[in-house]
Amino acid sequence: QVQLVESGGGLVQAGGSLRLSCAASGRTFSRYDMGWIRQAPGKERDFVAAISWSGGVSDYADSVKGRFTISRDNAKNTMYLQMNNLKPEDTAIYYCAAAPYGRYWYAPDEYDYWGQGTQVTVSS
């Protein structure tokens, strides 16, 4: 089992940057693919980015490509999301989530473990 805790959210102006962190408990963190999923008010959860268990493969939603970077440090049981050039439409609660190897990254329902979420608000 994996327990996840996000941090790093906040209020930022459009064009600004934030770095989200996701700290995982347990010794099995490195066995899981990891993802960032976000949910804006009144909307469904949306895939943002994901990274393989080794960190060697990653992918992004088209809306964040070129602006967001996902990374992980298995020695520290931590995953990150560097968000640059933020836009008001990035405003959402951001969740980190863990999925066993081989799952379909782009569907939120494929993730087995979730953090509590961190709020990101981008003002125009």
C-alpha cells in the first residue's frame, strides 16, 4: 500500500510558476507508475501528467505540454510537478496518484492510490 501527501499549491498570477511535490510512504513507491490528476470546480478529473516507475518515460496532457515537467526521485520517495507559465485555466485541485505498472495512465480510474490534493489558483 502507498500513502501519498501533496504539497506546494497556492495562489499565483498568470505567467508564474509553482512546484508541486508528492511524498509517498512505504518501500514500494518505486514499483508504481505515478500521475498528476486535476479537478477544476464543477468539472471531472482530468489527466495532467504521468511518469513510469523508473522515471524513464513520461507523458503530458496536450494542454500542459511545454509548460509542465513531471519528475520523480525514488531514493526520496517523492514525485514533482514543475508548472511554468501558469494560466487561469490551470486552476484546480491537483492530486498525485499511483498506479501499478501497465495501467492506462490517461484514465483517472486506473490509479489505485490517491493523495488528499493541493489547491492551485491562478489569477488573471
